[in-house]
Amino acid sequence: MEESDYTYWRVRSASSQDTSHTDPLLLLKAHEESLEEHVCSQLRVSHLASDDRKLAIYLAGNLDEKGYLSISLEEACTNLGASRELAESAPAALQATEPTGVGTRDMRECLLLQIRKDPSACVGAYACVTEHLALLAQGKFKEIGNRLKLPEQQTVQIIAYIKTLNPWPGQAYPCFHHHPYVIPDAYIHKDELGFTIHMNTKYMPRISMNSEYTRFVKERQEEASFYLKDKFKSAG
């Protein structure tokens, strides 16, 4: 992740300056660009046909927190009424954006895309990820070298290179912006007789009286008892 991916207002420590004149707006954290926003900003300035761009942006909106595509191309085309021809060009456009590896289906595809786009990729890394990703995850490096028929030193170089790749490119960004839903206190329904208001009792707070106060109502003097009974009724 590059430093330019996020922007923050830098505010001096309160111990080194008089905070009485500090602009409160400087204390606000700047907007953090999400993965979807970052990818879409690249797609909007790309030389794509209108339909290609529309589908690619739709796919960008269906990236999970790792940066992997969470929707099938067939489903995306169906949802947008797009042609099958776009099912090839739009994903390619998405995978051409940064960070490298977004828009892929899984870890293997993500790593392979990064290797293909790296002109200085270590020789043998592509074959290692393609054929022996499970062994790589298990740390069986000697067996990988034997299967690829490579000398130990070259195998070590390949493993070291693969470790520099990012299997989850989307995690460098706040991928999702969760919009809180407002839970209503009441619902208004229209029927033949007019409008009816129904309270949303599911999320209403439950109020109870402390047992000590209940005992106090029963045992104490009349004035205090009357006061507590009145409060209890208003709470109900």
C-alpha cells in the first residue's frame, strides 16, 4: 500500500502548541478511499467502451474484502442485461487496475496475475503457484523443488519471491462502507379504515423495577410509596 492511498490531516501534538486556537476541522480524519472507489476511479478514465466500463464498474462493486470477485460473470451480465462478449473484456479491464491482483477469483489466480504482470518475476514462480500451491502453503519446499526438478538454491529464490506477493490486495483498503439502517420506533399502515400506527416493540427498551424498590413500596410510609407508584406507572 502506497502512502498516497490514504490522506490524513497532520495535527501537532497538544503538548507542543496552544490548542485553544486549533481549528476543530483539522482534528477530523480525512475520507479514506475504499477499494471500490480506487478501482472505479481508474476505470472511469480508461479507454473502455461505455458498455465495457459499465460492467467493469459493476464488477468492482462486487469485490470482497480480499479484492476477489464475489459474483459470477454470468450473474453480472444477467443483472445488467449485458452481452456475453463483455464477459471477457470487462474482467480483463478490472484486473488491469491497481492494486495488482484485484478482480481475480481466488489466491492462486491472484498470485498468478501478479507474477504475469511483473517483468522481474522469478523464473519458476508461475509453475510453482500453478502446480504446487498446496505444498507451498504446507511449507514443503524441498518437495516442491523435487517435483519441479530444480536445484535447492533456485527453489529458495522462488519461495522468497512468492512471499513478496500480496495474496489479499484488497485488505489495504477499507473495502466496504457500511451504511447503518434506521430502525423505526413505529410503523404506519394504511388499510380500508385509514391509517394505523403499530409500535415496534421488538426494539423497545425493557423497563423493570428493582426488587428493593418494590419492597419499599409495600413496606414504607404512604407518601414515599405513592411517589414510587407514580413513577412506576409513568415508566410503564
